[in-house]
Amino acid sequence: MGIYLPATWSLPERRGPRPRTTPTNPHQQLDQNAPIHLQEALFERARALPGVRVGPSRISVPGARAFILDEELAAGPPEAFLVDREFAHLHPPYDGSLHLMLPETTARLVVAKGWGELHPLARRGWLPPTAIMVYGPRDEDELEVVWTILQASYAFARGGV
């Protein structure tokens, strides 16, 4: 049930320096932003996942689009969700990053490989260490990596990882 990461998949290192981000809320990516066509490609893939509906985020800035899992599929633990059944959201086009939830070991790997960072509230202990920002994809290759990370968040929300 759900989408599982291939056993042979290994997360590559992200090229270059990390983008600048804000240190507090609203937590936003300030440079190296994803081109809009890649943001939209990621959005369309995520909205097509089984049992996912899209709506305004209940926890992010205006214009952030949330990925919300149907109640009957939301079998993940509480730390798999940002709020209610929202497991991820895509920030507005001026930003293009995502906040999402991952199993703690996967979240640490994503951060270590340069694809994201802990949410500032997770660094303070106010959110679980499963809450991270994933930087927006800068090219087609990065889109595939970010898509795989987003699928891991979806699987976590479904109780599959």
C-alpha cells in the first residue's frame, strides 16, 4: 500500500551551496528558487497521488498549496502530518520550496545530502524532527530527486515507511 522508495535508490548530493533561507517563520527559500514550470510539474505529480486533495495550507503563508491525504488513507503517525492530514505544502511561486514530513532517519539524510533543512520550529523542539524544508528543484534532474522525497513523505503519511 502506498508508494515505497526503491531499495536501490540512494539520495545523491545536491550540487552547490545551500540556498539562503529565513531563520524564523515564515520559513522561506530566498535564492536558487525553482523555475515556475518545475514547481508546477511537481505540483501536478503530487496532486495526482491516490487519495490526495489540494487546498490552501492551514499552516503556511497565503498562496501555499497543501497536499492533504484522505482520512481513510491517513494511517501514518501524528509526526507524519504538519497539521490535520496535511503532509506537505508547496510554497508560492516566489519561493518554490516545500515543507513536508519525513521519517526522522530519512529527514536527517535529506538534510545531510543538502536537499533541505530542519524547519526552524523543529530546531527549537516545537515541531517534531520530521518537519523539514526541501529546496525547490532548479532543473529536471533535481525535480526527479525532489519528487522522490515528496513520495517518501506521502508514504510516511499513509503509514508505509
